[in-house]
Amino acid sequence: MSRIPQIAPESATGKAKDLLDAVKAKLGLVPNMTRALANSPAALEGYLGLSGALGKGTLSAKYREQISLTVGQANNCDYCLAAHSTIGKMVGLTPDQIRDSRQGMSVDPKTDALLGFARKVVDQRGRVSDADLDAVREVGFDDAAIAEAVANVALNIFTNYFNHVADTDIDFPRAEPLADSQETCSTSACHNQVA
């Protein structure tokens, strides 16, 4: 059970209601994470604003979902892995691409470089090397794409950490556990990592 209440759109008022109504109009539903974020309209608006802005950037929806899966796995966020596995399928990712993205890799060299870079940003807390930047540039990503990759990592760290704190009830089909995953998490939002 969620440790932060999930606000029902029909009982929300003011700015929270407006934001939840906008989410429903766009997605056709209101995910539990946004319901929990609605406790702070400022936090929900910040999340929606950055997510919306990045949706208009140079990185495709597939790349953004693959980064989300890489970061979600790095942070053991089962809520985000469930959500982004579902959304990933909606934007055209195959089950193999979803699995590989969670592992921070791809059979496509360009995608592999991007996901490897995203994972390094997470693991090294942004302190990547010149060689790390060169590797992502060499496959064709420009500085705008690099900036957006970092912004997507930050957005996903925010949602991963929020879901850990909130212990958000998962309302998407659970992501399949990775066979070789050794990572663990202490909240119930992370308990689908079963051997």
C-alpha cells in the first residue's frame, strides 16, 4: 500500500484537479504515480512540464523510453519498469529491446552508446569522462541530444526516487524480472525482482 496517498481525480480540487484532468485527457487514465504526485501540485506540474518539454526535443520516444528503462533498472524501481515497459511497447519497442534497455545496452550501436552513456551518468552521478562524451558523439549524437539524455536521466531519477519514497501501488503490468538481476530494493514497489 502506498505510503503517500494517491489522490483520486474526482476528489481533487484546484491546481491538482486541473493537472490530473490534463493527464487523463492526454493518457485516457491517471496513473497512480501522478495521483501521488498530486499531493504537491508544484511537484506534479514540474514533472509534467519537464516530461512534456523533453517530448518535443530531438530524442525520439523510443530513445526516451529506453533511457527510462535503463535508469529504472539501475535504480531498481519496479513502478517505473512496469510503466516504461508498457509505454515502450506502445512506442514500438520489442520485448528484446525492452530487456536490453533495462540492461543499458542495445544491438544497435547508436542506441547502445546512448544507453551506456545514460547508465554512466547514473552510476557516476554525472561525472562522466571526456571519452564517455566522445563515445556518444562518435555515433552521431550532438550536444542537444546529450543535454536531453542527461535531462531524461534526471527526470527518471526523480520518478524512481519518488516511487521508492511513496511506495506507489503498481497499476501497470509488472515488468518481467531479469534472469541475471542481483539488484534488490527494500520497498514493496520493488518486489518483482524474483529469482
